Amino acid sequence: MAIAFSARVNTGALNPMGGKFSLKIDSKYSGTIDYSTIQSAANPEEVLNTLTPSITITVKVYDDSGNVKFSKTYRSIEDFTTAFNPAA
């Protein structure tokens, strides 16, 4: 999944300032899940951990000329939410 948007700010100058923001989320699960693993799980969280795919979130911010001004890859949803909500 990818989300991107552009923004322009009218600063009153002849050339308004702007840029682009992109958020890309990749999710994958490699391998097979053996039914006996799920069936023998001691608790629901163990099953959830077995079924949870690996997730990578990449955030990039570009200036109006297309130059990357910020780029960061997060390896979990928790890392991403902590980075953008540090007070929580």
C-alpha cells in the first residue's frame, strides 16, 4: 500500500513553496503455517504471533524540486507510531 500527497503553500512570493509526502507499507509472510502449530498454541497471542506478517513502513518527504529531504524506514507499526507520537 502506498499513500502520497503534494502540498503547496502560498507564501505571497511569486513562487509558492511545496513538496511531496509518501508513505509506503509493505507486508509479507514467508513460509507455511502448520495447522498443528496453531492447534497446539497455548494462548491466542501465540497464534497471533504465528500469523502476523513482517511489516516495513517507509516515509519519504520531498521538496518541490523532487529532492528527498527526509527518508526513514520503520520495521514495525510500533516503531512508526512511537516516532510520530513520542508523547504517547
